[in-house]
Amino acid sequence: MSSPVEIIRPRAKQRPGDRVFSASALIAGSLILAILAAVAGFLVLQGIPGIAADPESVSIYAEGIDFTSFVIPLIFGTLWAAALALAMALPLAIGIALFISHYAPRRLAQGLGYIMDLLAAVPSVVFGLWGANVLAGAIQPSFVWLEENLGWIPLFAGPASGTGRTMLTAAIVLAVMILPIITAISREVFLQTPPLYEEAALALGATRWEMIRTVVLPFGRPGVISGAMLGLGRALGETMAVAMVLSGSGIITFDIISSENPLTIAANVALRFPEAYGINVNVLIATGLILFAITLIVNSIARYIVNRRKDFSGAN
Amino acid sequence: MVSTVSPPQAVTNPLTAGRLPTAVPWGILAGTLAASAAVFGLLQASTAEEDYNIVGAVFFGVVGYVVLIYIVSRLVEGTRRATDRFVTALVGLAFVIAMLPLISLVFTVLAQGSGRIDLDFFTLSLRNVLGEGGGAAHAIIGTLLMTGVATLISVPIGLLTSIYLVEYGRGRLAQAITFLVDVMTGIPSIVAGLFAFALFELILGPGTRVGLSGAIALTVLMLPVVVRSSEEILRLVPNELREASYALGVPKWLTILKVVIPTAIAGITTGVMLSIARVIGETAPLLIAAGFSNNFNFDLTEGRMQSLPVYVYYSYISQGTDFQPYIDRAWAGALTLIAIVMILNLGARLVARIFAPKLGR
């Protein structure tokens, strides 16, 4: 610095505009941190009194029930409904993604992809309305059939619900709702399979299915897994469709066609919150906190899988 | 064709030998569909049901095709090609199955909802309405107000955050923000509602349900979507543009403002419209945070505020003794909601197509 022959380094001049702009961008970014911290903070703050509350003072508890025995059937219902939905949606989604990426003609494929995106945009309350009014009635006869012919499987033990508003119906609605998410991500990954690999497989005499089995599916597996996890996260948190379709009670059962079903956390909150008062509100917020934790874990696993294989993400 | 050396034999093309002609699968598909349609027709005639089960007919027709094409192909073409055709048929079947609920949904909403789409529905509230009549104007206004405020909050913050991540962010803070945006994307909508409720309960006292609270809940859901989509678009802006601008001596903030953002504006607009479409149909958070009401309310800071999704939900669950008008209103609300979402989606795509930057030559 002191030497007379100073090297002129073209340092960027710090203009006021630059400072204001970069500072506001930084503040906005930090706001995200603050908001997320606030979400977690307020839920904990309001939820802790609900967990610690004396069971006698909580009017939404049934006789002889405390927070743990109140929340466990709900957690079970949440996981069970989401798992059923995923089991139904995943094979279908892989099929549709393959159809769009490798089977349909290119022109048609674009339109089909657009239709799947529209399916994703349909609001959940509309799905709920459709599930409760149309699907439940249409599917109920098959419950009777399932009970009569497959009743020896615990899933279909029955007695079959007369209204069709069962766990299976709710899971089907959930499956339809998460289908577009899993499809979109799987399709994206399948499309990124290097064409050279595909052509090499075909040149070796593989049929289209053999090419897909040996090249496309192994290549796309991480993407499909993360898509499935994101779909699972959506199914876990989905509220209205379940609240409108399922007629639930606080029991634990694997029977998916009877009229006695476990509710999910989100649906339980939506159904009880509008009328809740006092400490009941805190109990419901505490269950919401548990739901938050569950979806956080599921989504983090999904992100971890995606980030481990960054090349597959759609952005690049 | 008569030969004295070998028995009469059709000339076969060795390249197509052992393969089904292209028309055969289509023929089988048409055949099974027709057979299935006929069976269901007979079933309908014998059980005297009034509705023809078109879903069942298509479904079993396609399932029949899957089975039949496998058998035929296995006889003519061998196991490997048969498996290939089997999977092709299965993939097609998956697509048909996925389309069925969508078609059913669209048809029901159109059929049931169009009955109540009239002037009253868009001009009246449900104040003092028991039974027939009434409208959803108060709900539509509530939805527009709350979504509007949520957009006003989340677009500047989201856009600036994405600018930070793309243009400024280096190191740990940027990584943390990227991770937390991902976490935020996964927040269940009802948890966002509970957060807004808890927040306003602390500020304004227990049991507060106001429109602003609903808007905050929607902001929590909308913000990560805006950040994600803008970030992806900003990253697509070619670096050459930025460098050309710096080379001309333009400061960084002006480069971002005058070069980067104008190039990306179409994509950003599309992202914002899609994020609005995503939150405008949210029911659970508004049910928790903003409550429900049968009256007009234009004040976001005072009193409960109805929104269209909650309107649909309440029309459905609190049916009166004469339930038909309530159901009709629920379907009409659902139709309006779907129409809004579709218009936003189509508009977003249109913006993306028309105002896309003219890159390349």
C-alpha cells in the first residue's frame, strides 16, 4: 500500500445502490429463516401447554384418555392412509411417467403432461367433494364384494360400510392427488436417461421393455424414490379430502372397508378446530406440531436422496 | 406359385417374420372393447339398471386386451416380445386408470355445478339465507383479498430471496436458505394455518380469526413456491448477458434490475401465477386462521372472512334439512374454484409462451 508504484486493482466501486440492493436481498433471504423459526417456535409455544394439560380439563378427550392415547390412533391413521395412497399411486405413476416419456408420440406426450399438471392444480376441497359424493357411492358395491370374497384377508374383514366413506375411499382420493407429483418427477428423470445408453441397449437387440428395465429404471431410481417421498409428504399433510371423505373415530384398525376408521391428524384438526376452545386448541396445535415433525423427516429424507444424485434434478 | 421342388409356401419377408402386423394390436383392442361393451350392455338389460356403466366397460375392455395381446403375441412372437407387448399394454392401462378419476371429476363438477352459476351466485352473500338462493360473492371477495395480500407479501420477499440465492449468495447462509426453502415447501397446509392462528392469538388475544391471519398462512405456503420458481428461472439467464453488462461498466444492482430481471420476467410471472393457483384453492389454513362467515367483510383486520374453498366445505358439511340448495352451492363453488385455477394456469402458460425472451439467433 505504501509503495509509490501502486498496482491499480480495478476494485468494484461500492455504490449506494449496490449496498441497498444486496442488503435488501440478504434481508429477504434471512426472513425465510425467521419465518420458519417462527412457525416452529409458535407451534411449540402453543403446543406445549396442550401436551402438558391435565386430561380432565380437555373436553375433546373421551373417557380415560390422555394426550398419548389421543394422538397415537391419529398418527397411525395418518401413516396408514398415506402408505395406502402411496402403494396405489406409485405403480400407476411409474406407468404414466413411462407412458409419457417413452411410449406416447412426442406431440401427444406434451399434451398428456399438461393434463397431469392440471390434475395437480385441482384444489383439495374439490377432490373431497368428489370423493364423498361420487366416488364413495360408486365404489361401495365393490366393498360388499370384497368382504364376501376376500374377507379372510384382514384388510377386507368388514363389515362393509354402507356409505362407502372408508379408509380405502380416502386412500384412493389421496392416491389421485399425489399421482401428478410422483409422475412429474419420475417423468423428468426418465427423460434424462442418456440416449446413448438407450440406443446401445436397443442396438444389442433389446425390446423396448428390456431397454427400460435395464437402462431407464436403474437410471431413474433415485428420482422415482424422491418423487414417492414427496408424494408421501403431501399425502401425510393432506387435510380436506380426508376430512370430507372419511368418517373416522379414534380406533386403530387395518380394516379398510368398514365404517370404523382411524382419522388422520390433519383431518382431525380441521374437523375439531372450528369449535374448539381453551386448552383444546393447544392440544390440537400439539398434534399439528407432531404432523409437522413427521412431514419434516419424510421430506428431508427425500431431499437427501435427491441431493446425493444432484445430476438428476430437473433444474440442470 | 406352384413349384415342383418344394411344397407351396407363401413368400415371407425375413425382416417381418414372427412379428404381428401393426394392425393386429389395434384390432384386438377394438374387439375386446366391443365385447366388453356388449357384456355390460347385456348386464344392464338383465338387471334393469338405469345407467350404463361406461367406466366398467372401458376398464374391463382394456384389461381383456392386456391378457389377450400377451397370449397372441406369445404364440406368434415368443416370450420376449410378448413381455414387451404386455408391459406396453400395462403402461397404457395405467394411463387409462389415471384418466378415469379426472374425467369423472370434471364431468361431475360441470354437470352439478352449472346449475347454480347465475347472477345471484356472483352478487349475493349468504346473509340470512336458509334453503334456496344466496350466493358466494362474499367468499369470492374474501378469497381475492386474502390471496392478494399473500401475493403482495410473498412476491417481493420471494423474488429478493431468489436474487440473493442466485446473484449474491455464497457459503453457509445461502445453503441454509436453500435447505429451509425446501423444508418450507413441505409444510402441510394445515400446519401453516395453525401457525397463523397461534401468531394472531398471541398478538390479538385468544380465538382471533381475521382475514389477515389467513393471508399470513397463505404467505407461508406461497413463499417457497415463488422462491423456487424464480430461482430456477434466474439461473437460466445466460452469464454472458451479465458479463457484457459488467464490461460496459454497469453496476451490479443495475445489471440485475435492467438486464437479468427483464430477461427472466416472463418466467417469473409464470411462476408467480402458478403459485397463486396453488394457494387459491387452499382450504384448511383458511378454515383455521380466517374462520368462516356468511356476510360480506372487506376488512382484513376485523372479523372473520369467508373464502371460496371454505365456502364449498361449509356448504357441504352444514347442510340444512332441505339439503339440495346447499349441495348445489357447494358444487357451484367448486366449479368457480376450478375455473379460477384453470384460468390462472392457462394464463401462466400463455405469458410464458408470448413473453419468452428471444434467445439464440
